[in-house]
Amino acid sequence: MNNQYAAFEKDFQGEKAIWLTHGRYEAAVLPEIGANLILFRDTEKGYHFLREPLAEEMEDFKASPGVYGIPVLFPPNRYEDGKFPWEGQVYQLPVNEPATGNHLHGYMHTLPWAVERYTSDSYESVVILSQKVNGGHLYKQYFPFDFTIKLRYTLSDAGLQQQVTIINEGTQRMPNLLAFHTAINAPFAPDSKASDYRVKITIGERHELNERMLPLGQFQPLTPDEELMKGSGVNPYFDGMDNHYTAVPQNGRNAMVLTDTRTGDKLIYDVGTSYKHWMIWNNGANGQYFCPEPQMNLVNAPNISGKGAEEIGLIGLEPGEIWEETSRLYCINN
């Protein structure tokens, strides 16, 4: 095995994992637990960019896989009373968040995924995973659609690229609503503190949410700290955040930039412009990790009236159509 570039199977905390290495970077994905990209590291500097479960946290991770690594949310976020109106039908999702009476996040991040292949060469190391929905698949209880989701993770000198592909393989137009609940370590450097970090995110306006965390159809004024977050940057723990924003690309990019002011290094999360919304959650300003979540659609989009489908991200795929987007995580060293 070449230590500079490789793709191989090896356990992570007792779970099957596909590991990628390339130069100073390494990454690992857990096919049996939602195809979660559970770690992305700079091995030369000892940086851990994603929140990884420790051995003693694995049971918590399995119970709540949405707050570690990069979980796949399909459909993402909350749906009022679990109802999902689409093309004249109302599909019923389980109410799995009793506190709000909503459905939350779907189940793609909890299911086993197939490993299609993994390979490496001097140019890149790659793993491709897929989730095929047909026949007796769990999702057929809720949505009568046949489709495949593919995740391709590529590790190279340019960092970690994520390519997601959704293919409508059925006979009906299907909803295509997707997000990633990406958990970023801040601090990611072992000798830095939370107070050393500044984050900039291409947010636009903040949606007003009700007590059930559903949008009311209006915007709230941004606070001075939120203005800094979309401008020069602010500490990611300036306040407890569980906020929903529009995404407004800057300089052609929809991205988060996290700067370690002690080292000068910057972690870039460039998510692509198909994601028209951001959820930002920092678990009560915990000082350890936060989640900048690129999201295609407005929370509860199928139940929103009076707004255009493109505006709220209520996107559909016709039979045979393919939707695709790429994102990238990489570090610029000072």
C-alpha cells in the first residue's frame, strides 16, 4: 500500500469504513451508517476538520448520526405533521420529532449504502456509494418513487470533493429535496481554542420560524453578528444558533470560510449554487463544533403556499432525469 495515495477497507471504531488517503489528507466513509463521511483530516498538521465520534461516543453516534461527519438528509429538515404534498397527493412521513410534531431529516443518514467501488492512483483516491430505492425499500412506504442516489467522494491535493447524483428511475415526476448536516470542528487545530475562530458564510436573509421551527413566510432583521458572519467573519459561537437563511453567493461561490486566527489557516466549504438555503446550528454555542448545512429547499417547502417552486427549492425530477451537484472541503495553509 502506497502511503501517499490509497483506497482501502479498514474499521473505524469497530464499524466498516472505506478509507481514502492522498498526500497530507485522509478521509473515511461509513457505508453501513448512512454513507456518512465521518472524517476528513490533514495528517501533517494533525487537523481534524469534521466532528468524529470517539470510541466511547459510538453508541451516541448510532443513535444520533446526524450530528457527526457529513450525513445525507433526504428530504431535509422539518415537515409539518409529517405531511408532504406533491403533485396532487399528500404523502405521510412519520412524526419522528415529538417535541415539534414534525418529521425531521428523512432516513438516508441511517440506512446502509452499497459500495460500488473504490480506487486510487497518483491523481486521486475515490469511493462511490449508492442508495437504490425500489421494490421493498423503506422509502417506498412513504414515497411511491423509484430512484438512485449516488455519492462520489474524491480525495486529492485539492482536498475532498463530494459529488452527489440523483436519478429518477421511475415513471412519475419525483421531489428532489436534499441537504447535508455537515458537522465542522472549531477548533480543528489541536492547539487552538474556540475563541481563535472566525466564520464567514454566504447567507442572505434569516427566515422567521415559529415555535415548531417552521417558517412563517417572513424575514427577520439580521443582528450585527449575523451581518459580520456574511461579511468579514465572526466567532461561530457568538450566540446559540438554530437558524434558517437564504443563500446568496458571493464572487460566484456559495461557501463557508472558517479561519483559525492563531495559525492563519482557512477551511473552505464550497457547496455549489444549487443549495439555495443554509441551516446553521451550533448546539447552543457549544464551543466545539457547528453545522453549516447546505440545503436545496426552504424548511417545510411542500406545505408553503404563495411562493414559487424555484424560490423555495421545491424541485422535481421528471422520469429519466438526473440532478447533480458538487461540493468541496479544502484547507488553505498560511
